[in-house]
Amino acid sequence: EVAKNIQRHYRNFVVGKHINIDIVSIDDDSDPVKLAGKKRDAKVRKMLENWKIFTETNNFDRRCRDWITRKHRDGEVIQRIFPAVDSPIIRFIDPLYIKSPGTQAPYGITFVKDDAETPEVFHYQPEGVTSFIPIKAEEIFFTQANVDMGAPRGIPTFWPCLSNMRRLEKVLVNSSVLAAVQAAITMVRKHKSATSAKVQAMVNKQSDGVARTDATSGRPIVGRRIRPGTVLDAPMNTEYDFPSHSIVTGK
């Protein structure tokens, strides 16, 4: 939950609801006031139209959010480009399906000789397919995270601290269970000088017939209903302890 919330807030901060991209001529003034009042030429209008088709075809805003999620979750983002008539189509490839076909490509990627930073072929094997599909690097957008430029694959952002997050989760679970147990127990009554038989006899005597079965042991549990304002009478040497008093609630 911690990692997921961090990713969500980070993604909302970077992308937000949407992304606006404007296209201007390279020789235009960078002053936004002047650009707003300047009439666009035919070339810029055509490029804006093509960009609109591209973003609508590829669901660009959501793709940017998914790109950030995949980058931190998987440690890398692999997107394949499919040529089309109106606009190129981009689709994600799960890193799980980029596999090693042999010793020549141990990480599922064949690099240019003597250049560990330039991929040449990606070896793609989707689920249910026995053979590998080679994809040229020109058809792939490949982004790595949390590694040096010479590393063949990326590493998830939260992988180094995963063990600490699991420990944190256990601490939260144990704390909530302890609080629930303390809140469920009304009180603990200690009989300093009584035997087990006497204690059980007193429990049976005070029972009002309310009984249920313990889910763990299967034994019947004899209970007593204590209404608000009830006054309890106990013999000498009986000590009461209220564990719910130790529960601390935050504001």
C-alpha cells in the first residue's frame, strides 16, 4: 500500500489530468504573449493536426500515467511502434516477455558489438508462443530506471527497500490486531488465592446462559452480559485489570 500510494502521488504530480504540447516554428519568438497573437502557418497547423490524431489514437494522457507507473514498478518501460496510415500506434510490452533466447542475448536484448548502450534487437516471446519474435530496436522505445547507462535492464524503484516495506506492513498488522484484542476484552479478573476449580465454579455461577463456541479450540464459551452501569461485587483478593485503558488513539 505504501509503494502504491507513493507511485500514485508522484504520477499525479508529474502528469496531472493531462499534458498540453504546443508546436511553433523554430524561428518564432519564445515570448508566449507574442506567440499567442501570431497566426500559425500551414506547416504548423498540419503538425498540430497530426499531433492531435496521434494523441487520440494512442490515448496519450493515460499512456503518460501508465509510463510513470511502469517505470517505477518494473524498472523499465518497453513500447513498440506500429506504423499506420494516419498515425503510428504505440503499445506497451511487458518486460516479462523480453526473454533470453540463448547465451548471445542473456538479457533478452542483442546489443551492438562493443557498445553496451545501444540495443540492436529485442527478443520477444509472448505467452503461448514457443518461438521468439525479433524486434528491431528502431521499433522500440526503451527506458530504464535506477541503473547506469551501460546496464542492459532496469531495476524497480522500490526493490531495494522492499524488505523494509514488508517489515512495516507486519508492524501495522500486529499493531491493529493488538488494539482489536485489547478493545474486545472488557477486563481481566485475577484471583490470587483461588484454585482453578473455584474460578470455573464462579464463572458458571455468574453465567446467564449466553454461550458461544470458540473458533480456534471448538470449546463452548460461557459468557455474561454486562450492561452499562453494572456494579460488580467480588470477594477479597480479586484484582481487576482493564487492558483497553492502554489503547492510545490518535487525533
